[in-house]
Amino acid sequence: MKRHTLIGGFACACILGMATMLQGQALPTASRIGSIQAGAGWFLANPDFGQSHIQGMIFYTDFNFAHNLGLEGEIHYSVITPSDVSENLYLVGPRYIVRRRIFEGYAKALFGPGHFGLQIGVNPVPQTSTYFTYVVGGGIDVHVTRHINIRAFDFEAQKWPGFPPHGLSPLSGSVGAAYVFH
């Protein structure tokens, strides 16, 4: 009986001695890996080819994986093309975010293919070509609710370096709204 008491006491002493080494706290429930927002809007662009402005839809998705860093993916789809010139873009790249209360300012650098389309005549098949494009820009998102952001403005300076003879340099501005997934 004394031997069982000695072993039991030793086991209790070991368990109590190890209690300080154990972590009894749960992980924070408010932490997250990042946030995603998906939105759509309208853009107006000076195509740098022809004399009319292009208008169309823009679709964007942002993944913010750190407080100030994220990724943005963007699609520009030309809808209104008065001079029959379209410039559709499929871009992705990093963005840097600065938050001030309900405002979120950001700068971005995006890269990807750009499809240039030109229709000549009344009913011919459009002439399209694909070029590497890159964009630098920025804007401001406004947090309206926990899950709704308004893209107050977004400005982009685009570069199409492979477009003959000296490349294109369109400028584009857009507005939109997004749903935020937390």
C-alpha cells in the first residue's frame, strides 16, 4: 500500500509540476488569415488609339493577407466603343493599403494580357491582338458597412509596350462596389 501511495504521489507531483509548461489558453477567435472582397463597377478610358473614349465593366477581387499588403485581380471589358476600338484587360498583382477609419487608400501594380480589338467597316470580323500589359494605379475604397465597400475612385496608367509601333499608354478611371468576405 505504501508503494502505491508513493507512486501516486510522484505522479501527482509530476502533473502539477508540468502545469506551468502547458498552455491553457485558447487561440484568439478574432484572428483571421485575410479578407477577400469581390466587386464590379464601370470604367472610362482614353484608349490612346482613335479619338473616342471607351467605357465598360470592370470586375475586381482583392485578397488582403496582411494589414498593409494584398493581391488584386482585375478584368476590364469594353462595352461602349464609339470608334470600334476595344481594350480588354486581365490583370493581377500586388497592392499596398493604408487604412484611415472608414477609408482605405491603396496603390497597385498589375500585370497580364491585354486584348486590343479594332473593327473596320460595317460588318467585318474584328481584328484582335493580344499584348503584355502592365498597370500602375491607386484609389480609395470606403467601408459603408461591415460587408459593403464602395470604390470611390480608381485611377490607372496602363502601358502596352509591344503594341506597334511605339506601344500604347491608355489612362483609365473607374468606380464600383464590392462585397467583403471576412
